[in-house]
Amino acid sequence: MSVNNQIIRDYLANELKKDVPEFGPGDTLKVSVRITEGDKERIQDFIGVCIRRKGSGISETFTVRRVSYGVGMERIFPIHSPKVEAIEVLRRGKVRRAKLYYLRELRGKKARIVERKVRHAGIDTSVVLDEQPAAEAQQPAAPAEQTQPQQES
């Protein structure tokens, strides 16, 4: 490998974002994009379903689709672009395809994607336990006061 290739490879490795969440087709994403209008900058959120991921390395892209006012909109985002501020996974979708192009023809309820149940290391995340604070658990229960019945005279 030549020296030039090694320099380019090292430079591109430094340009890759480290905080990209794990997501795939079928997941509902919230992509925060930096928009420049004149001399002002603002952040605009684009919420939709990821229908594909393509490429690798610095040139990796993903496509997000959403329907707004009855019109389908798709945007292609480079994952490692400085214009993409943040990518947040809102829901995990259960799909059996890598490319969800068939969603383009579907309307209404047919275009819905079933949510995938996520379990971590065999722990059911749907069960919430009510735990007592450690300080209360260590203190012995105070004995109940004994009261003597009062006699009426």
C-alpha cells in the first residue's frame, strides 16, 4: 500500500462520526439537520422511516421516508456529514427486507410497520419492579405501641 493511500485512509478514519446509533431499515428516525438560510443557521428535524442504508465508510448514506399532507417525501442523508447534527432512533421496526421500496406504493394503515420488541440480555424491559430504598430496608420495623382499652365509668 502506498503512502498516499495510507494518509487518505487515516484522514477519512478521523472524519467518521463516533456517535452514530445502530439502526436499520424499518426504524423510525429523527434526523436533525443543520439548515443555512442566508447568514443564519438553524436545526430542522426530519422524522420518518428508514427505508434503506447504502455504502460504507465515509460515503455511507441512508434514506428516510415520511408522508406529509398526503405527499410522500424521501430524503437521502450521508451518515458522516457535518450537516447532520444528530440521529435519534424513536422506534424499532420489525421488517424482513433490507430495502423497503414497497412502502412507496402503500397508503394508510398498510404502510405501517410493526414495532420490534427489544430485550437486553434476557431481561424483560416491560416489567417494572417497585423497589424500596436501601435505607428503609435496613432499618427494623418499629414495634407497634400497645394501647390499653379505656373503661367508661
